[in-house]
Amino acid sequence: MQPTLAFRVAGKIVSRRVDEGQVVHRGDVLMTLDRTDLAHDVTSQSANAASLRAAWENAAADERRYRGLDQTGAVSKSFYDGIRSRAESLHAQLMAADANRRIATDRDDYTVLRADHDGTVLSVFAEAGNVVSAGQQVLTFASAGPLEASVDLPEDMNLPIGSSAIVSDAKSDQIITRAASLRQIAAIEDTATRTVNARYIIPNFPTNLRIGQTLTVTLTSSLSDDMVVPLSALFDMGSAPGVWIIEPSNKKVAFHPVPLRRVEGSAAVIMPDQRMRDLRASGELQVVAAGVHDLHAGEVVTIASDQAQMQ
């Protein structure tokens, strides 16, 4: 979860207590506003409520005293009704004044922006000295919990929720988990790239895994040996379709004929051979997806992996 945080009142920021990437705990102060005007309002409303309370208490005492006199006929009915009406009016005014005092106190409290949950500050959009309006975004915050990898997939790749994936560090290629689980696929695709955003939960993530870190997500399937590749990765040598893979030991490409199961929009479902299954199991499988018509066996190439930004 990545809530956007904002002040509930307008004002001038006087302090920023956190930086991007900082881990915070529930209740920690993130930013504060100048509370001078709001503090004056609290003082004014509190004084008004105190004055009305004193007036009402006196009026209530008078009402109790004259009630007995009214019952004995010592004072007229109209005189007692006036005393009672004044007490009731002052009580209503006191209730309104108390409500205004509470509102003023709440608004004064809103000058301090605190973390609602344990988590990490992702982005900061305001600095000390800035004047912000109520509800204006000042920072984004990732609540503590399982981290997720966000990756864009072809819009026609119909993966079921819960599908597994291998997640590794994009720089070191070190595998972080082989059991990432698909939690969500966006309902609306990006029309420019014809992709949809998918989020994979990373269980038991290492403590050195950072929000914003670049990862590589390798799709797997727990239901069969079939594998999904971009349609552009398929190449027909004349006898059968296949794909070019990069051998991890020497970074050279090798062509592997594979049976084509079906085409799903911009993706192809293939049945990998044993070498491809072994590389997939170890998280080392890399399939060339662009320029496949220009490759020759044994060439050393560099490919761009599907990379995901941690969010």
C-alpha cells in the first residue's frame, strides 16, 4: 500500500523531519506547519467557551432557585419562564462554543503530520518554507509489509492470480526468491505500450532489499512446463519454430527448436526443452526477444531483460 499523505489544513511548512527512503514508525512526526494562527484560534475559542460556561452555571443556579419559588407562588410564572429561557439559551451557546473549541483544537493538531503506519518514505514533494493547501500531496509513503515487484506485461498475457515468478537482482543476477506470487493485474492497459501493470508479492525478502531497487522478474508456471515468451522471440529456421537463448556461461546465443502451443495476442506459449527448463529453474534463462532474424549461433549478444521497479 502506498498512501499519499497531505496536511488537513493549509499553512506554511516549518519543518521536514524525514528524507526519501527513511524508515519510520507509526506516530513519528513527518512534517509540521506554522501553528501560530491556529493556536490563537484555540485560545480565543477556549476563552469564549469558558466565559459561556461561567454564565450558564450562574443562570442554571438561578433557575434552580427560582423553580422552587415558582412552585410556591412566590414569583410569577412569567418571571420564572424568563429565568429558565436564559439558562437554556446559555446552555445551547455553551454547546456550540465547546464544539468550536474542539474544532479549533483539532485544526491545531492537524499542523503535525504523523505516520499512520510503520513504513518507508518514498517521495517528498514539499520543503520547509513552502505554503501548502489542505489536501495537497506532500509525500508518498509505503506501509510496512511484504514488498512487491511491479512489472509491465503484454496486455494479452492472461496469467491467473497466484502465478509464480522468479525475482532476482538486476545488477548482480542474484536470485531473491523463486516463489514470487502474482497478486494483482491492472484492469486497464497502457494504450501506448499495450501492456498492463502486474504486481508480484516477494515473500521472506532479504533485509537489504530496498524500495526502488531494479529487479528482474522471470515468469514461470506452476501448472505445466509450458513457458510464455514474446511473440517476437519466435524464429523459424525452416523446419520448426524456435527461440534464441543466451548461455549464461559464455553469453553466446544458441537456437532451440520448441513446439508452439498457442499464440495469445502478443505472446506465444511454447514447450521448452530440457536445457531451457534447467535454466529457468535456476533463474538463468534469457530469451532473445528482438533482432532474432539477424542472429547466428555462437554470437555473443546483450539483451535487455524484463525489469521491474520495486514499489
